Amino acid sequence: MFQKILVAIHSREQRRGPLTYASQLAKGFTIPVVLLQVSPNDGVPSVRQASDLTEPAARLSADHIPVQSVTETGKDGEDVLCTAEQYGCELIVMPPQLGTNGNGLSSVAAQTLRSTQVPLLLVPPGSASIRNIIVSLDGSALAEVALPYAEEIARRLGVPICLARAYQPWMMTMAGIEGYAYPGSTDLVAAETEAIDYLRGVASRLAALGQPVDCQALKGSPAKGIVGLAARTPGSVTTLTTHGRSGLARWLLGSVTEEMARSTSNPILIIPHKFGFKYAQGVTELVQQTPLFARLREKELNELSQVARIRTFASGDLIVREGDEGDEFFIVSSGRVDVIKNVATPEEFRMGILGAGDFFGELSLLDDEPRSATVRAAGDVECVSINRVDFMDHLNKHPQTAAMMLPALARRLRRATGHSVGE
Ligand code: CMP
């Protein structure tokens, strides 16, 4: 997901928050940091002094984070984006007011936000550490593109997730206009119920995360509701996808992301909208290439792609744990996993090795019993995952997938009963 972080810093006062967050993420993901000093052309003279990179670099090194300092100085958002691309950074961290004395969004940050091709984390100077991930959702598939990022960060840092949806019946926006009655309570109640049901559905898909997931339906506009929630939640990072509106749509609907970035005084992680299309395309391709689904028609493959997700794991990650409740089914798309009994005990032994095209995690979904073994990533692993409800629903509608699973299940049974000559 993230291989390298670019931290763009300016003055001494503004760098503490971004550096603390970058260091926490670099440790969680075990990845290096690239430091870039930015001295904007439009900077207020009093803060235009150069920010020496020696001290921040030493601070990161002391935390055992590999760090590289860029020798040239950036002048604007373009330089930040070019440096990120040049150094292969998949995440940019910077203060929202980079180069100014005031609040809101500096021109460097606004320019970076509008044009970035990689996720951008804006961290105000005083932010202490990441303790909660708020995901701003509006019910669209595009907004849900932020979910895998939030999920991975929550898992790596061991912090809870809060799913938030602002609800606002369109009539409410007319309330101040003469002749338009304020909507009856049933409209608001219906909008709230819909928001809560939607959030609960998303939360059930995150059940395998192993971290607490909270749901918050907030009345009013997203910019007000979610910014308020972030302000009440200490150590929160609000994650959201840009909708990439341009032209008339941007003029009419505005950019919620920019409005939120301007009005919040808490950290905000912005996922560019193009990731939505790239991600959806990636899932569809992986589902289409999965041998288990070889007998499905295009329409069925597309339906499955809607509910499937890409999950990535690093070497040693325990993807499922023996004895846990099972909520998710996995297909390995690249890499290798070990299936282990009695992990981390003197009786530990490996029952099997699974590679690209193989599946696991089906047993506890089929018999409702705890996980029969631990599955551990042996190197970098990418999987397609489907939650219990969607997977069982798929098997009920398409028994041909169940039939495709039978040879592997038979092999596993033979191994378990000692009637196998090897897998
Ligand atoms: P589940 O019990 O849900 O979680 C652990 C998974 O390990 C299990 O489903 C199977 O997918 C997988 N598994 C169990 N036994 C074997 C085996 N002998 N060979 C390969 N995979 C196995």
C-alpha cells in the first residue's frame, strides 16, 4: 500500500505534527521517509527561514526509520508532487498551512491537494499521535475507496475505526428559503435510519479487522458534521476520497474535501478519486483471473467484484488465527502463505503452503466453527477477500463455485486424515 513517505516541511513550528505522524506510519508500515524542505514563493517573510533537515532526519533515524533528505528546496505544490513521483513515494505528509502564518489551507497545500496522484495527509502542527481513524462516507462506492487505506492503517497501528456519514435530506437545504416548509420529522428519521443501516453494513464487512469499529450518523453537512466529530475525537485522522468534480459539477456542488481541509484543525488523509477507478479495475481483474471463478459468466464476475476487496499483507502477518471466529474468505492473488497448526508453540507444524490461485478461510464459513489453522504470510502477499455474508450469498446463487472448491477440500481432508502423498 505505502512503500515510502514524502514529508514536506517548512518552518520549525510547523514540522512537529507531520514528522510525528510520518514517523508513526513509517514504523507501522516498516517503510522509509524522504524529507523535502519547502520554501514557498508566497510565504510570509517571518516564517521564510530555512528549515534545516539535519535535526528532523536525526530524529527519524533515532527511531530506526531509514531517511533520505532531498538536497533541492521545493517552491510550490508542483515541486512537492514532482519529488514524490521522482522518489517513488505513495504518501505525502505536510502541514495544511505550509508557508503561512494563518489557519486554513496554504496555496502550496491547496495546489498539492488538487493535483496529487497519491494519498495526501495534512497534519496541523500540534497533532500528537494517531489514535483513531474516522472514515467519511457518503454511501457512494467512490467514498468507500478510502476504506482499505483506513483499514490497513488501523491494523498496522492497532487503532480503532469510526465510520461516519452525514445525512441531510435535500429539503433541509431549502429550509431557509421562503415558501419551503422545513421537512417533516419522518424525512429526517428516514435519512438517519438509512445512514445507520448503511454504516452497519460497511462495519460488518470490516469485522475481520480485529479492531473496534464505531458508526456515527451525523445530521447536517459533511463538512460541519465530520469536522465536528474529528474535533471531539482526540488523535483522530479523517480519511476521505476526493470526488474529483470539475467544471459545472464543481461549481454547483463544490469540493467537500477542500471545504473540510479548509475548516478542520485536525489531520485529514485525502485519497485521490482516481484511486477509486484504479482500485475497482484492480479488483475486477483479480476476480476474473481467479481459477475458482473460471466457470462464472461476466455479469456474475462483475457482481462478485463489487463485494470483493484487495487485501495486502507483509511477511509474518497472521491473516487468520486458529481458534478465531471466521468472517472472511481469501484467495491468494500473489505471494505465498503457510497454513500452520499450533502456531508459536512447541507443537507448531505446517499443514500446507498455498500460492497464487489457492483459497483459504472457507472451512469456518461453511461449518460455523472457529478457524481450524493459522494462515501466515510468507513474504509479501496480496489476496482477494470476500466477507462471510457475501461469500455465502454467492455460493447459494452459484453452486458451480462450490463445485470448483471440492477437489481442494478433498485434498485438505486427505491431509488431515493422513491419507495424502503430499500437496
Ligand atoms: P478456516 O478453518 O476457516 O481457517 C484456516 C484455513 O486454513 C482453513 O479454513 C482452510 O482454508 C485452511 N486449511 C486448513 N487445513 C488445510 C490444509 N491441510 N491444507 C491447506 N489449507 C488448509
